[in-house]
Amino acid sequence: MLMNKYLDNLKKGVDLRESALGLKEEIRKTHSGKTLAKELAGDFSVFTELLKHEDPKVRKNVALVMGELGEESLKPILWEAYQREEILYIRADYLKALSQYDCTPYLEAVKARMEELDRIAVTPEEEKHVYCEQTALKTVLVKTERIRKHTFTAWHERLEIILLANREHREATAEQLYQPEKVRLLAGGVRFVTNNLERVLPIRTYTEMLFPIPGLELLEGSPQNMAEQLAHSQMLLFLKKCHKEDQPFYFRLEVRAQMVPEQKVDLVKKLARALEKESDRQLLNAPGGYEIELRLVGNREGRFIPLLKLFTIKDRRFSYRVESLPVSIAPVNAALIMYLVKDYLREGARVLDPFCGVGTMLIERRQVATPSVLYGVDIMEEAVRKARKNSSLAHVRSDYIHRDFADFTHEKPFDEIVTNLPAASRLRNVESVAALYDRFLEYIPRVARSGATIVAYTPDYGILKHSLEEHGRYYIKKTFCINEREGSFVVVFRLK
């Protein structure tokens, strides 16, 4: 067994660097740290002695092994080793090991070290290692304090909001707003002012809710310059006005701009560090436990539009969708489709989805008008199982059948068929998409009444349009482009 081999080598002092690294990797791969701790029966001297070894890489990997063991008696030993460590580039590894433990006794020392690292002058070569240590210190801090979350309270404050939405149908979101002020359509959404956020939150056709930073339209300059602009803006005042508790805000940085990956990573690191310092640590970068996202959107001039996404506002619109498949339609797209075709749907209709997947289209159909029955059919058993779970969580009563759609019929004809048609890329050459669409159109008269409405979402609009024209039993009522670049459309047609 590799683990025993590496451990024996460490005890004998053989191949220490390779054995310490190998033992660490083997423990992580097999999740066997606690098992090894039991086997050692309290004798961890082989590791504690090696923490004093002259090779820093041996010390580093031995410390990480000790973190995986989860043995409380090792915590003070690791802390002492961290404090005496002089090699800057491995100090963060001691903290990674300590983050596996409850570090409450060292909390004040952790905070003091974070402040100390802000003050010390470092060379460009040392900067990377200082940043790694600061990040590891924050990880210890976050895990120890378990991030006390803020409570959003500004439900009836005057707020400026950006709702990102489908570019082709921004108006669909705008027309649902409740008594907004100053509505402006953007390239990718709608910007407005409201004093009733509770009326905005349930709208189902937006993808994200963002907040402009009051008084700060653009950022430019070096990471340090941008940190100063953010820290001296009204951003913190806005965050405090919107939340109840008076404590630091944990954030992450998201940069969306035409930049090479290395430049983007460098900007995020430098700006996050500078922003912590400039805000007197009222803003703390915590990529693994954030409640605020600071998003920088690049423009053509090389400057950035700063926006806030607040995870303190819970988005429960699609909380039912706990199960999905790689080919599943996004709930917000299904919701948009149903909103666009709402004038063609009616209360009390009998509704069928012959390619139901995980049930999203039927669930969102239920949000627009109450049907008398909902039926979903899918050839994949896994999809049907997941659809049942999602529908149960959405409190939508539906019948799901595991069967090829062509083998399903019902004694009572359906009034509506709503479906997300399989794409050509999904069929894997089992049959062409044209052949499948032909089968689908031939099938409809067997299960639907004359005059039935069919709502079909497809990324292969040209093929569906051709099939409809060839069959001659249908007439198209309306076509909506959902994504022009991808070629996805919704077609509303009726059976003659």
C-alpha cells in the first residue's frame, strides 16, 4: 500500500521530499487522513519532528498531512510552526492545514497578521507569496467565524436596479415592472428605479438582478486607482443602507471583459487586495463564502462599469429546479417562452409535453394559466424521475410517463402541446432532426383536438418551418426569436 510505503520512508528518513508529497496526495485522494490518525494511535512524532527539517518543501507537505489527520493535539504544534516559519512561500500551507481545525484561540493573531501584511513593504517577487498568505488567513478567518450573514432590509427603499434579460425581448421584462421610475432599455436588459423591490423580485423573465453603484458609473486606471475609487464611492454606504447588521461584507470579484486570462487573474488579485486595504477591511475578499459579488464589465474604451450582485436577496423563483440534465432548458428561458405565448394559452386546457425532460416547460406553463391536466412524456427514465421531483417541489400536479412519445395516446384529446424539441446536436445521428420533427407532426393529430395550439421551442427553426409547410395540416400563428446567434425560436402553430 502506497501510504504505508511513504510513511515508512518518512520514519527511516528516506526520500523525504518525495515521500512527504506522495503521502499528502495519497491521503487526499483516498480521504484517509482520519484512518491514518487512528492507526498511529497518538504517536505523531514522525511529523512533528519533520516540521523542523531543513528542506522547506518537506515542512510544507508534512504540515498539510497534519491538517488532513484532523487530530486536535496537532493544532498548537502547527500554529507554532507557522509562527516560526521564515520562508514566505510556504507560510500559506501551514494556514491551509490549520483551516481544517477550529482556530478560535488564534483568531486575534490571525487578524493582526492580516493587518501586518497590509503594512509591510514587499518586493515584486514577494508580493505573490504575501497575497497567498493573506488569502489563507482569510480562509481561516471565514471558517472560524463562519461568516455572519447580512440581512437585506431595503425592500421599500428607493433603489436603482438593472435586470439582465433576453436581448431580443427586454420589453417583456420592462412591461411587468410595478410603477417604476425612469425605465431605460439597455443592450442586455432594463434599468429603472423603484421603491418596491418585493414587486420586482417575482418577475420570471430576467436572468440576474444587479445594482449600479450610486455616483460611480465607470472605473479606470490601475488596480490601486480602481480600489480607491470604489472605497471612496457610495458603495459601502449603499451596502450598509440595504442591510441590518454592522459587520464586514464578504465579496468576490468577477471581471467580464475582453482580456487574456492571465491579465484578468492579475487584476482580480491586485484589486481585491487593494480594496480590502482601502476599505479598512469593511470589505473582505472571500471567493468561497461571499455574499456580495462586485462585477466589473469592460467597455470598448478599456474602462469598467462596476455593478453589485447581492446574494443577501434570495432568488426563489426557480427553487423547484433541483434536478436537471445537460440538455434541460434553463427555467428562465422556459418562463420567457410562456410569457411570450401567454395570449395563446387558456385556463382549463389539457396540456401535453411529449419531450418533457425534467418538467420545466410544464411547470412554467402552469405559472401562466391554470390547466385542467398536465401530462409529460419522455423516453429517458431518468428525466421522468427528475421531472416528478421538480414538479412536486413546485407544487404542480402533473402526470409523467416513461415512454417514447409516439407510443403514448390518451382517451381525451389535448388542447395544447408545449415542448422543448430535441436539437440536432442531441440526437447523435440516431435519426435526423427532420425525421424526428416529421414524426412529431404526424403524431399530433392522434392526441390533440382540431384547433389545438402547439408551442414548440427549437434551435433548428428552419427544419421545423419546412416540416410544417410540408405537412399542410398546420398554420403558424406566431414566431418568436429567442437567440438569433444560436438560431433558437419559439413557434406557435395550430392544428387545422
